[in-house]
Amino acid sequence: GAVVSQHPSWVICKSGTSVKIECRSLDFQATTMFWYRQFPKQSLMLMATSNEGSKATYEQGVEKDKFLINHASLTLSTLTVTSAHPEDSSFYICSAPRGRSQHFGDGTRLSIL
Amino acid sequence: KQEVTQIPAALSVPEGENLVLNCSFTDSAIYNLQWFRQDPGKGLTSLLLIQSSQREQTSGRLNASLDKSSGRSTLYIAASQPGDSATYLCAVSPVGTGTASKLTFGTGTRLQVTL
């Protein structure tokens, strides 16, 4: 069964809306989680590392004020896309390390009209 | 900066054929390498994980090899089935963290197995 739950799986909203995506580790604690973005026909690109109890670490070129990350507990990280625009439309996916491997959520497809 | 490349970008084979997917990475200082499967519009399913000290891993009809010194990995799929149709991604994690860390993904190989 799934070890990482991501919600929602699909969002369609108007430009200017803020959208929150949740990533939960099931039955294990994750002090670190990762957020990736995937544009059509491209591979996954790391956006940021979510750290429980401290600030997230963003990859170069990712706007931290636009993509707000909160890791408030050992099982939950949230990504909020603030004032989303059509160019933010993408597939967002989180992962959490467990042992030596990474476990991924099912992803969130975000479409901004 | 680590770069991961996969060849071919797309592949179509008839059912029953054996096939090989290739992955190359520029920085050999890796902690491990994983192969994933991604179905359209879906998340990732981990197929095989190879630690940097290992040469290969097997699971059912899948076999993955790793040659860290040359920066290459292959995923071998035996007796392919239509259900194997998906995009296959390889990803590497860097050394230095002592545990699973952020991944650098390859460009993917889109596989179609036809009847």
C-alpha cells in the first residue's frame, strides 16, 4: 500500500488563486520531504526540501515567496502555490525518504485557467 | 552539477521481447541509483534500488545494473508485456547525507509494448 499520501490529486482554478497541496507520510515519520515539479514531457525537477521545524531549502530559480512550504509535523508537509498563474500549471509531486529509498505521493495536477 | 540522461527517449517493442533501457550520469559520486516507473498522469513506483557499492539488483523480470565508475546503469526487462508500457525514470542521490536524499532524475524512456 501507499506510504506517502498526497492531496488533492487534481486542481483546476482561476488565475490569482492560492492552492495548497498536502503530503503525508503514512505510518512513519519524515523530518525531510521533497517537492518536485514536472512539466509535460519533461522529467521531475526538485523544487525544494521541506524540513520539519525549520525553513525549507529552495533550489536555484524557485521563488520561495511564491511556493510556500510548511513542515509543521513529522508526517505532514504542505506546498502552497500563491497567486497562481497559468505558467504554474504543472504536475507537483512530493516524496519522503524511508530507509534508503524515496517514496512518492501520487502527485497533484494543477491547472490554472 | 549532476546530469542524468536516458536513452532511448522512446521505445516501442512487440510483446515478449527482451529490452534494455540506458541511464548515464555525469558525477560518479552517488549514494544510490533508483529506477522508477511512471504511468501517465500518475506518481512514481519504485522498481529497483542499487546502492553505490552494488553491481546489480533483480526483481522478477527486471534486472538493473550499475557501473559507477563509468556513470552508467541499465534496466533489463525480460519477456515484455503490454502492462509494462509506461515511462521509466532513473534517478541518483548524492553522497554525503548518509541516507536517502534529494534525487536528480533522468529524462525518462517512454516504453510501449504492443500486442
